[in-house]
Amino acid sequence: VLLLLSTLQPWVALVLALAGVPALIVRLSRGRRLYEWRRSLAPLEREAGDLRGQSARIQAARVQLAPWSGFPLAPDDVRSTRNTVAMLGTVPKASLEKWRAEDTLGGLCELEAVSEQRDQVYVYVLLHRSCESDVTQKLKEGGFAPVTLPPSPLSARERLSELAAEETQVDEKQRDVTARTAALAGE
């Protein structure tokens, strides 16, 4: 269109072209602001994602450790020796009651119930190595499932306290990121 008008009257094309420049500048300015806004949001989005990951990790650790909060030993202290085998695990409540009533596992094996959830009992098993094969077979038959806790020099209760403090810090950081994001959105 401008080319057609320029053939008729050169100054008309110039006036029409200059009239469109402010609109183009406004669009470019708005696009630049939007680009800058998105660029400033990207690190906040990454930080928020990292914090969500940390929060999920903390929750998973809390769920794993919660049944063991009454157990006084640290996971690092539950280990076998040359003469003994030590392990943590879960067993159906009915099996544990049967073993105790019938003294099925023998005198060289000790099961300590740590906690119960529904029909599962969380147990600490300590047995003499001489009866390991017999006892582990009976444990398997009764539905025993070994549990491996993450290595830690702290007991489950101490680790849960540590995780609660860590969760508080993550929550504070999440509130800060949310506030900074809201401040950017308000601009």
C-alpha cells in the first residue's frame, strides 16, 4: 500500500509511515517488558521447583522414619557382628503373636516390636548366627519383610526432629519465593 501511495505522492507515504512508528514502538516496548518479566521469573520458577523437590524428599523421609521413632538405636548402630545378625523389618501382627505364643523362633532369636500400623508390626530382630538359616526361613514364611533405613548416626526420633527443622526452613523459603513472584506479577 505504501509503495502504491509513494508513486502518487512521495510525502503521503512518508506521513503514513511516520504515523505507524509510535504504535510499533509501543508494541516493541511492551514485548521487551514481557521478555524481561519472563526472564526475571525463570530463576524463581527454578527455585520454587527445587524447594518442592526438597519438600517431597523431606516428606518421604518422615514417612519412612515415623514407625521407627520409638526405636532407640541409630540405623548405623544396627549391624551384624561375627556372632550375631541384626535387622529391621515388618511382619504381620498375626505371625508375631503366633511366634511368641509357640516360641517358634527359639531362644537364640529375639524380636522386639518397635511400633504397629494396622496389621503390620515394625520389629528389630537380633539372632545368633548359628540359627540364622532356620530363623530367616521361618521369618520369610511368616511374612517378614526387611527394612533398610538410610544410614545415619542419629536415631529415627532425632532424625525426625532434624527433618522438621529442615521442613520449616524450606517452608520459609517457599513463602519468600511466592512473595517475590507476586511482587513481580504486580509490576
